Amino acid sequence: MGQRFFGLTSVSKIDLFLREIQILMKMYPSMSFWDAYILPIPIRRWILEEFNRQTEEDNARQTKSNNVRDTNRPLTDFEKSIVKAKTQSASNDGFMAGMRNK
């Protein structure tokens, strides 16, 4: 029977470890490799989790702000034409629905 193994290989562990250090050094340019290397693992993981959480919140906030139209600015001519076309099609739909009911 073959070897059963359910964890990371030693190469994968080293890659993950170095990737964490690389991310920390990108997040904090003043942090040297040695500073990131000697940082206790729970603190390193906490910093990475906080960075991930903050990035997700920023992305969600950005997406929300992109979906909300600024109501204080006037409509452009293009937006006015879209609104006009929508209202005309809605009124035509109402007219046709009334004709079908007769």
C-alpha cells in the first residue's frame, strides 16, 4: 500500500512561507527580509488576514460607489435620451396593454 499523506509537502511549506514574507515586504516596503522572517507566525498571519480583510472592504466600498449614480450632477444628453426612450416605451406598453384588454 502506498504512502498516505494529507498535508503540504515540505516544498509547498517553504513556498507558502516565502510567499508570506514576500507579501509582507510588498505591504511594508521598509520591512526587510530578516524582519519578516523573524516575525512570529501568528502575528505574521494576523497581519496578512487584516490586510486581506481591509482589501475586501475597500473593494466592496469601491463597487458600491461605482453602482451609485451621483444625483447632484445633471444628466448628460445621452442619459436624457435613454430616460426619454424608456418613458416612451413604458407609455407605449401601457397603451398596447389597454388595447389588448378591449
